[in-house]
Amino acid sequence: MISLTGLRVLYGSFAAVDGLDLNIRRGELFGLLGPNGAGKSTTIRVLIGQRTPTSGSVSVAGFDVVRDWAKVKSLFGYVPDRENHFEEFTGRRNLEFFGQLYNVPRARAGTVLKMVELDEAADLPVRGYSLGMRKKLLLARALLHDPPIMYLDEPTANLDIHSAEVVHRILRDRVKHGATVIMTTHNMEEVEQICNRVGIVCRGKLVALDSPLALKQEHTERKVDVTRKDGEQFVFDMDNPANLGELSRLLTAGQIATMRTREFNFHETFLKLTGLTFE
């Protein structure tokens, strides 16, 4: 559905994206991860037509984003990381205004407001909305024309747990019905919950690409931290038969006070892959 081949984007002499190759499947929820300045947002800007590639090519549904922009622009909905609402308008009026750009019926505004649970605030001025409500209004706007592709930049930032789950439910439903979704996020737990695949970028390059489960399995330490009842502490390697035998013996003898497996640590994994901390 989306293909990036040798994508390079320069800001002066700085390569924000540096030879990125990436293929996103139709009906996939894809997480694009990386630290600040890794090239995530620049990649999204190319996809939405705000930035022209310095070199390489990008195609969406078979159309080149530069040559065939007129055919591409109606195919996607976009949730930016920064809001750009009309403060004096109500939520409904904001959506009706943008809906005119896609020739959607005015009633569609009410439908998407209900989807994001803003129907009760639909006729209140946006200047009175909370940060979370403003973020959900951005998502409602991206859904207006029922696009087959969605790009979301930190879509659950500033949202409470319930509102974040509302967003997740909407995105899962979109993918279930064949839409393709790309989202940037710093939240690895969110990625594990909803993404089919994850691409990790660093300094404009792709450094890892796989499913969240595969990344977790590859980079999780298979070790168990044990405290014996006498207070002595041990670390057992689950890939070491001798360690497994000793752990089994302690368990059978009832000598273990506490036992904890080591969980996947994305920050440590990212440091291992890139040499950088994840912010």
C-alpha cells in the first residue's frame, strides 16, 4: 500500500531521512518508532505532501506522491502532533468546515464526533476543550472522509487511559475493515497492544523491522532474578540447563522467597540497536 525506496530528505546538509526503504502492507497497523530527531515526522511530512523528497521515491496505492499528488491527497487522513483547530468555532463547526474540502455531508461531523466520544461537547467552542478533547477532535477530522490510509503522529499523547483505548479501538476497527495505518509513538506498551509491525528508525535510517512480539522475543533477557529465603540473591539463565536444574531444585524445596522474570525493556533494546537513549 505504501512503499518508500531510498528515501532521503535533506535540511541543508543534514539528512533527516537517509536512504529509508520501507513497505507497508494494506490493512496493516504499523508503528514508526525512534527518538526525537530520528526522522519519523519528516517521513510523515513526505507522505502527506508537506515535504518533497531530496532523492528516492514514495508511492501510495501505486501513485507517486510527487507526480500523482492530486490522486494521493484524498486517500489519507492525518492526525498531526500539534493541533490547528479554529478556536472560536465549535467542534462540530470545525469538522463541517473541513468536511467541505472533501465534499462530505454535514451530518458526517456528528457521526465522527460520536465515534471519538465528543458528541456531548460538539456544540461547545474548541477554546474550552481540554488537551485530550483537542487531540480526539484531530482524530475525528482525519476520519471525516473515511480514508483508506491514516497517518497519526503521537495520537494518544495527552489522553487518559479511557480516551487512549477509544483511539485504539477506532484504529483496530479501521484496520479490520482494510485500512492502512501508520502511527508514530514513544509508547512501547501501546505498540505491543495494537501494532502488527514496528519499524525503528535512528538518524534517518531503519535499524529494526519486525512484529512487536518478535522484537520482544529477540531482545528480552531470558533470566530470572531469585531471592532465596535466607536472603541470598541469584540470577538464573533460562537457556542454561544447569541453571534450570538448580532453579527447579530450589522451587521443589520451597526455598525461594521471591522470583521475577526480566521484562522487555525497550529503552535498553533501543540503546543496543542504535547507541542512543530513547526519549
